[in-house]
Amino acid sequence: MNIPTLISQQAYEMSSTLIDSEDRLKCYMWRLDHTAYCARISNFESYMKINREIASGDKYYLPAEPRGPGKHKHFVAPTAQISPNTTITSGSVVGDFTTIGDRVGVKKSIIGKHCKIADNAKISNSIILDHVNIGEGTKIQNSIIAPNSYIDPQATLTDCQLGEGCHVPMGSELTGKVSKTL
């Protein structure tokens, strides 16, 4: 067995769910070397934590996007179009071909590729995956929005997990919503 196959087999075995005699779930992490990042994600909190760690830029693994200009430690793709009146704080990532309008606030969040965020939106501690459209005046906090979703203007989402292709109607106020579709 060659080394890559051996490492792959060991990583697979460690990633399998293991429950001990006291019915506790065991989680493992395998670090290959200083150039790789690997962690096990088993719930919403761990998914958010891993994304925050990578977006901070303090780890040996960095987002593919280059660091943005200015005092904040954030990563912005060179193809992103961002209004100069928009604030992106440290610990944020903005993906390729994303458009962000005027007076938008992005705080400790990850915005995927090909997203459109309209004016006056506020996004905090959230993960917005690829091809998501966010309407004007929308507020999103502590949420994960899957690809190809549409959030109409003036919607408020707090602690939500929305699946692929969701549509949130104008003015909706959602808290703690977990949904494949709306």
C-alpha cells in the first residue's frame, strides 16, 4: 500500500462515527502537514466555528481570496464588485463575482461566489453560499443560506438554516428556521 492510500484509509477510518461503551460520540481530527486543514463537522456550531477559523486568516490554511485593502483582516476576491460605502469587517470572506451594494454591513461572515447583495443589507456571523440573492434592507444574523436562494427585501433572518433554492418572501421575520424549502 502506498503512502497516499494509507493516509486516505486512516483518515477515512478516523472520520467514521465511533460511539464508545458509554454512548459518547468520539470525534477526531487528522492533520496531514502544515499546508492542510482538516476537521470534522458534526453540527451547526462546529460548521460555523470552522468557517470562522478559516476566515480569520490566523490559521496556516487561508481562504483562496486575497486579503482586502485597509485595516481590516478580511479576504475579498479581485472580481467582487463592492460599493465604497460598504463595510466589511475582519473575519469576513467575499467570493468571486459577488456584487455588494451601497451601505451594506458584512460582519464576520462568509459570502460565496456570484452572490448579489442589495443596498442597506446587514449580514452578521453568517455563511451565505454561492448564487444567493439578498434583497434591499435585509438583515441576516447567525444563519446559513444554501446556494441558489432568494431573500426578498426587508426580510429578517436570525439563527436560520435554509436549504438550497429557498425563497424568503418580502418582509418575512424568521427565527430559528431550519428548512429545505420555504
